[in-house]
Amino acid sequence: MCAAGDTDPQQPHTEDEIYYVVSGSARLQVGDEDREIKPGTVIFVETDAPHRFHSITETLTLLVVFAPPRRSRAEG
């Protein structure tokens, strides 16, 4: 969950991700693409792609799926 006005500090991940926006509104930047997101939006973010949520105007509730499981490819 990201509250309105929050800053998204995440870094690229070692897994693919799918985000489903349950509620809220904001913008999402993935690489050079920047788009509005709202309830019902589905976003795919490939492995190692720089991405962040910004301009969060309503608290975001997100369902996030990592494939394979998160940190399973992380160097140890």
C-alpha cells in the first residue's frame, strides 16, 4: 500500500512482476514510459526494469505477483 503523497523508493527486482491496482490512483513510470493507473489497471514489469509509482493522489492498494518467487534469483 502507498499512501497519497508517498514516495516509492523501490529498486529494480530480480523477478518479473505483475501489478493489479485494487484501489487508488497515481502514475507509474517503467523505463521511459509513464502512465496513469487506477482501479482495474494491470501492469507487467520485466526483470531489472527501473520502475516507480509517483504522483500518488489516492492511497494505492496493489496486488503484486513475482515470478518466480521474490528474491529467488537474488545473489546470495
